[in-house]
Amino acid sequence: MIKVLVSGYLGRMGTQVVKAVTESADMQIVAGFDLNAAAGSVTFNGEDIAPAFSDLQQAIDSTRPDVMVDFTAPTAVEANLRVALPNAVDCVVGTTGLTRETLEGLGLLAPQGTCLFYAPNFTTGAVLMMHFAKIAARFFPDAEVIEFHHNGKADSPSGTAINTALSIAEQRSKTKLGSSSPGKETELAGREGARGASVEGIPVHSIRSDGYVAHQEVLFGSPGQTLTIRHDSIDRSSYMPGVLLAIRSVGDCTGLIVGLENLMSI
């Protein structure tokens, strides 16, 4: 039985993790951590299932979890990892906003046999979207990314959009396929930003509005044709198969691993 601590268990994603883990026969919630947690318990379907803590070190000392799942905020996740990793707790992180340099530094805190697993997106469809985009980038000179999220998302662009753009740029550098599309030099004075943020030369546009969960389009173009690759998360439950896969996998891993594709064999 895999013992799981959910960091940010009161949040939108945290409540989904509690549900998914509780309904899985091979793992259990042993603790919930949230800075807003009052003395009491993590509940599911009206029943107390695990103690709740507002101090992460206390939660780890009291329950000795195998894995911590963190869906908190970019301003909080680094501090959480600095507590969990030195305590030899494998970490599954879905909180975006961490740079590769920061992740690599945090990975050094993990003792041998302890894993820091980070994924910019835990939906299997989004991972496949990024995989297909990486293939398409070899054949289309023009590419743009548009991502749509709810108003509560704390970072723009999303981690998925940034990683998609970086993978497209990497393929361009290998194939020497340069973009022919106009860039920021075409923006009108006083209207800067019209071409979006530039991530290694790839325009990325972030939409924030009520009514969305998580959606992304990657648009490719070449003379006489276009290709659009789109993924839609209709509900936050779409993240849970990827989260459960990571929880089951990190015990066999060590060090820093970035990306759900590393566990999907694609």
C-alpha cells in the first residue's frame, strides 16, 4: 500500500487527488497538508480519512508518507519540496511555474533512491498533443501556441504552453527550419503584446476566462496548408490517471524526472 500525503488538499486539484487516491485499492491518504488547514481531518464523502496539518514537517514526522503530491502555488511549492525531499519522501509535483534551473537545484536535495517527479501537465491527452507537436515542428516553419485557462490560474503562460514551445524550438534548431511568420517587429506602437509572448521565438498567447478548465491549440503553417493540434480538459478529473501513474512509478525512480511522457513509453 502506497502512503500518500496530499499537499494543498483543500484546493481544486487537491480535492481531486484525495478522491482519486482514496478510490484506488493500492494506495491511501495518510495526511493532508494545507496552510489553511484547521485542526481536524481530511474528509471524503463526509468521513474522516486522514489527519490534516498546517505544518508540513509535522505531517511528515507524524505519518511517514511514501509520496507527497503537490498541487499548491508557484510561491509555495519550492518551500514544500525543500522540506519533503531531504526527508526521503518521493514527490509528485503538478504545480507549474518552476524553472528547469530551480527543479535541478531541488533535485539535488533528494537522497539516492528518492524521486522528484514534475509534470507541466498530467493529462495523457495533453502529453500526446505535445508529442505530436514535436513531430509536426520538423515539417512546418510557422507555429504558434494558444492556451485557454480559468481565471484562477496563477501563471501565464501555462507550463504546458511553455514546454510545447520549447520542444518546437528544439526541433527547429535540429532541422534548421526557420519561421517565416511576422514577429514582434510588426506590433503597432502602444499595442505591444499583440503577437504574444515569445518563447524561444514561438509566439504563445494566454487566454484567461471563466468557463474554461485547461485547453491548448498548437497551430502550424506552411505554404498552402495548416495543421491544428488541440487538447481540451473538460474536467479536472482528466488529470487523475496521470497523477496515479506517477504515484505508482516514483518508488522505482531516483533523482529529477520531468514530464509524464517518461512514464508513458511514447
